[in-house]
Amino acid sequence: MKTRAHAGFSLLELMAVILVIGMSLAMVSLTMRGGEPQEEVWETIEQFMGLAQFASERAILAGETSALLLEPPEWQVQRGQNSAELGWRYSWRHMTPQGWQPIPKTPVVTLPPSVQLTVEINDLIWDYESQADRTTPVAAYYSTGEVTPIRIELTDDRFPGFSQHIEVNELGELVWVEAPVPPERDEDGF
């Protein structure tokens, strides 16, 4: 008697597909918005939140810590890159026997040079200039569902007075504080 092997997708593969679909929907919603000057910052935050959600779910499902690595432009200049075109960079990492490594199939994201970040970790401003080990992530999602208390303020040099905040709320969830409210639907669903 022969048995048939059941083929299917792993949870991580399904999560990757959901992430791609979510990011595609975010891009579509951005193109539908009304031409506001802050759209580039909103797009940046929506992409960050999508990747953060993926890292959070991956940490729980894979049972391993996912962590955020931030790279200020100053660090990139010290590596010999042209300072005129540099913006903050971030990537999501996981711990391996070789140390912190990129999470497979997640991009290294470079923010526009006009976007500035102020990062607070455990209610203290992150002093990246004095950080000796620049390969250590600043915040993590743990397999238990916990997250490092972090608050990120994004400002844009092109729009004085404009700022957006991403932070861990009282429930331990990473939230976009000023997230635009989607338009309400009428009773007919349109």
C-alpha cells in the first residue's frame, strides 16, 4: 500500500506572501491618496510597519528573535559612501550561530535623505555616535511576543513642523501614532 505525501506551504512562506500582498496594497492605497506632500514619509512608515509586522510574526512562528538594525547616515559616511545621497537605513535581522544575520527575503531599506530619525530605547535617546559595535540591533521582537520599548520620531527637512511617531503602546504592540484614518465606507460598501 502506497501513501501519498502531502505537499503544502510552510507558515513562513505564507507569511512572506501575505507581506508582499500587504505591501502591494499599501502602494496602491498610496497612489490613490490626494497628492499631499507628506506622502513619501507615509509610504516610508507604511513599509516599515509592514516589515515590522512580518518580523514580529516570524519571531513568534519561528521561535527566534527578530531585531531591527538601524544605520545612521554618519556610519555610512565613515565607510566611505558619498554623504550627499545618504539617508537612514534599516534592516531586520535574526540571530544565528554566526551572529545577527539578515532575515531572508527582507530588504535593506534606505530612507530618503531628507527624513531624519530620533530614536528612544527604553525612554532614553539612542546615542548612536558613541556605539562601538555597529552590528548590534537596537530593538527586538522576541519569540514570546514581547518587543523592546522603542519610540521613533520621523521628521522631514522639507516640511518644518511635520513629524510622525512609531512606538510600542501599552499592549506591547508597535503602532504608528498619527496613522492616517482610512476613509469611511457607506452602507453599500463603496
